[in-house]
Amino acid sequence: MIELDKHDWPSVAARFKRLYTPAVCDVLDDYELRHQYVHHGIRPLDRTLMLAGPAFTIVGMSNSTRDKSKRMGPRVIDSFVPHVVACYDTMGNEDTGVWGELWSAGAAKRGCVGAVVDGGIRDTAYIRRAAFPMYHRHTAPGDAVGRFNIVDFNCPVSIGGVRVNPGDYVFGDEDGIMIIPRAITIEVLEKAEAVCARENRIRDAIDANTSLADLYTKFGQF
């Protein structure tokens, strides 16, 4: 089972959701972490829902077994803990809906706050109606049984070209998804809050018809 750091994770998520991914990206750039946003092919099912929480990682691959004793899905769902975001690496599978209605219901029941699936989902109408924050690469009607199987979880994975370790922080909005290394999550959050506060001051100055050249000199932004 994933061990989370000792933070008030609902409060941390609420603070992130007052921000936007470009501000977090700018902060990570300052750390020379310039490749922390996942590929744009992984898109939100509902663009109005934001996503924020520590990563619970899963990896699977194409597999035709139907032997229930070899299928890890139920054990993975039972291993979710509150406040996490599921990050599901399908190793390039293109023909399976690896996450569907029952996964969403089971995950939410255990406190999982959303998912990023680098692969296919199904039962999308249900997931959308349930307002479960979901990012995915494609949809597919085919069930995982007989097509796909999980091989590990709580391990390093690759999501949209970004390495994700268990406990790294996942923040997503309609612009994309940022992966923040676990050790600097709160530090990045505080710096991103300062970035957003500065940008709000710039917006106020623009509204007041201040010269953009003067703003650049003052804030070093644009």
C-alpha cells in the first residue's frame, strides 16, 4: 500500500485547484525540470474538472489470460487510499478500455479523487455523469478480460512520456497535467501561489491601461 507524506491532502488539493498548470510549469522550469507535463494526447473527459492528488501508480500490458487467479485488477482497486490520483501506464495498448464504470465506482468508494490513463477507457457516459475526474488517451469498448492485464502497481511508471513515481503530485486542468516530484510538492505549491499572485497584479495593471513595456520592466513577465 502506498505510504503518503503527512499533509492535509484535501487542503493541498484545494490550494492547487485555485492555481493553473502553466504557473506550476513555470515554477518547475526554474528547477530545470522542463519535461514534467504529460503529452497533450492525454486529454480530459470533462474539461471543467480539475485533478489534484498524490500518484497511485499502475502498469499493465496486453495479455489474453482469462484466469481470474492471475488478474490483479480487484486487488489494485482494494489498495487505493484516500486522496490519490490513479496513474495508469498501459505500455502502449491501443485496443482496450482498461478503466470503466466499475473501476471508477470502486476507486471513488476508496477515496481516489481521479485518474490519468495513458491508454483507453470505456463506459465514458457513466464516468462523466459521476463527475469522476478522468484524463485518457482514447476510448474503446473492449473489456480488459482476455485482452489486457495489470502486472504491477505502486511502482515507477511512464505517463505521456513523463516518469511518475508513487507519491509524486499530479495536478491537471484543461491545459494539461503536471507531475511534481514528491519531495518538492509543497515547495512548488507555495512558489506557484506566488506566481499566480504576481500575475493577478499584472492583470490588474493591464486593466488599468499600464504600458506593457513598463510592466515587463517591473515584473519581468510576458
